[in-house]
Amino acid sequence: MSNTAMNAPLKVQVSGARMLTDAVREFTFTPCSGHLPGFSAGSHVQVHLPLAGGTLRNAYSLTSDPADNRHYRIAVRLQEHSRGGSRFLHREVQVGDTLQLSPPANLFALHSTAHVHILIAGGIGITPFMAYIAALERQNAQFELHYVYRQGQSDAYVEELQQRLGNRLHCYASRPDLSQILRDRPLGSHVYSCGPQPLLEAVRQQAQALGWPEQRVHWEAFSAAQPGKPFEVNLLHSNQRLQVGAEQSLLEALETAGLNVPNLCRGGVCGQCKVRHTGGEVEHRDSFLSTAEQAEFLMPCVSRAHSCVSLDL
Ligand code: FES
């Protein structure tokens, strides 16, 4: 199959939708024709959301069992103050609707050589771990899940997990004592965290303080384009000028203009969409580039400009 065919959007039907908590809605997608591509635990898909101001592509972790590609499942937390993608999924999308997805990509894979897997989830950060747990159970691997949530809001799947995991599940209403979780672990333990930035930072700092090697500490941050002020872009090679709307990301404006910029996370963390800029005051919002690199490059999935920016495109 050619690369273009492999990256072509997948057309799916919403075959199930249910509220898991007051703020989290789960969707099940089945293919409109043929088969869905296989995926590994920790993968995400970009859901194409046809909003009035243009199409957004939001990335969501696949929560379903990677061994079963008859369907995909995602769980979406309603973000009232973002650009409207989660609101659209919560309020507009119904069972029977069709949607487009970008094929799965994995930026948060399980490490198969690990002897012990310690999973730390904050709120909706539980989502990639649902697929992890299915894979780990199948491998008969040693693992435990530490889950911090707000009851009634971000406690998706708690009852299911209690029944499934028994004493391998540890629940918390506020941040747990990370030193206790990470201290005195056998060689070959890996820790994975997913959730709000302060939790990920705390896990990283604690692991470092206890001497964990960097290669055994993994995390996935939630980040997505946030709105901002409109600005202009100058495309130096194609000699075009584009407007980026307040609710639109620079990447979306480039895509609307027909430019194909590689991307995976659309949240400023994977480094795929890097573009050279040559003028203008850039507002860097990514967590990928070093300060030195930011002088030369920007990540159009999240970063913006104050008035006008010129790009090497
Ligand atoms: S798509 Fe990942 S950093 Fe932009």
C-alpha cells in the first residue's frame, strides 16, 4: 500500500456512545467498510471534527483492546473553555453518524522488556492505560495502576477497573505520595504517567530524585491547540499570505490552504510539524523545541504569532 493510502482518513460510524461520568463521554467507532488498521497500546487517533469555523483534528487515545480491531473506542472529557472539539463530540455527535479519523499513531508505547509496569493516571489520563491494561493482562505482565480522579467528574472506568484489577488498583482523591510509589523498585521497573502537566512533572521529578534512569520514565502530556488572537502568515516559497483565525491553529490554516505538513500529536509534543520561521514575533506554545531551536523553528500545531510571521514554506 502506498504511504498516501496508508495515511488516508478512515471513515467510521459511531456505533455506540455513553456517558461514563458527568464530564466524560465514550464513543465506539466501527469501520464504514473493510477493516480498521491494527494498533498498539498507547496509540491515539485524530478525530476530524467539522465545526462551523473549519475542521478541527483532535487527538484521543484509543481505549479499546489492541487485540480487537473490529472497533475503536475513545473517551472524551468535555473542555468547556477550549475550541469546541470536545463540545461538538459531547453535544452534536450521535450514534449512527459518520466521522473521519486519521490512522492510529503511537507516541506512548509500552516497553516490552520491562519487568514491572507502574501506571500513574490523572483524570482523563486513564485513557491510554485502558489499552495498556488489556495488553498487559494478555501478556500476564506484572503491573499496577495508580489513579487520581475527582469523583463524579473524572473517575471514568473506576468500577470496571476495581472489578478487573482488585488490589493492583490504587485510587486517590488527591496527588498520591509519589516517593512511596517509586521508592525501592526492582531493576527493570518502568513508570508511565498520563494526565495534567503538574502530575507528570511531579512524577518526573520524584523519579529523578530517587535515581530512576530516564529511559524507564515515560509520560504522555495532554495538550492541544488553544485559541488566541488572529494573525497573518507569509509563506516565502509559495509567495502566499494567509490569515489565521482566533479559533484556528496555524497548522489548520496551512492545511486549509492545501499544504501538507507532517503531524502526529497536534499538541506541540511530538516534533513532527516543525517549520522554520524567518521573521515575526512568535508565541511559542510547544513543549518540544529548546529555547535555542525556537529562535529558528516553530511548531504550527500550537504556536502562534503576535501579528505576522514568515515561514519557510
Ligand atoms: S504535530 Fe506534534 S508537535 Fe506539532
